[in-house]
Amino acid sequence: MGGKPDRISGLDVRVDRLAGMRHRAAKALPRGPLRDWLACIAGNTRRLRRERGLTQMALAERASMSLRSIQRVEGATVDLSVGCLVILATALGVEPTDLLGKDALASTPSGRTVSRRT
């Protein structure tokens, strides 16, 4: 189950098929705190990626992950390992705690900003 060794910002990482993540069907995701944290990570990842002008593919390449893995993170349909969280944060140029920060999210649950026409 090993992948190719890679180096990101001085960290030796082993890139596996899902980069340390366990995929779950959206309906099988737990309710309560875990689901809330996955949604928080998803929203912050999406927001930070867009702020940096990155596509999902560009972030996947920076993190040595598959495009599908990034889509699962941003869709909150994957249970991330701590290692994956560190790799994503490094690829985005932030601390892992920045992906966990609930204060940074917009007031909408998905982390998406709501544009209102005037």
C-alpha cells in the first residue's frame, strides 16, 4: 500500500492512494461534532485555496494528492488523518490549526459566502 516518497517543506511524507484519508459515503458520515469539524475543514480548505487563486488540481499537485482526494476534503466526505491535515496546510502555506479554525468561516454552514444583489 506504499506510494512514492515525496518531500514537502522539509517533511518526509509517503503519498498513498488516499493520502491517509478514509472515504465514507456522504450519508454514512457521523452526525454531531465529527461532521461539524469535517465541514469546518472543508470550508477552510476551499476558502484558503480560492484566496490563493488555486484550482483543486493545483492544490492536489502541491500536496501530492489526487484531485478526487481534494474534492472529498472540500466535500466533507472524508475522515482525514492528522498527517493529511498537515500536508494540506503545508501545501496551502498555513498552519494546520488554520484549517480547523471555525472563526474564519463565513456565517453559512458550508463556508461559502452568500452574495446578495442590490
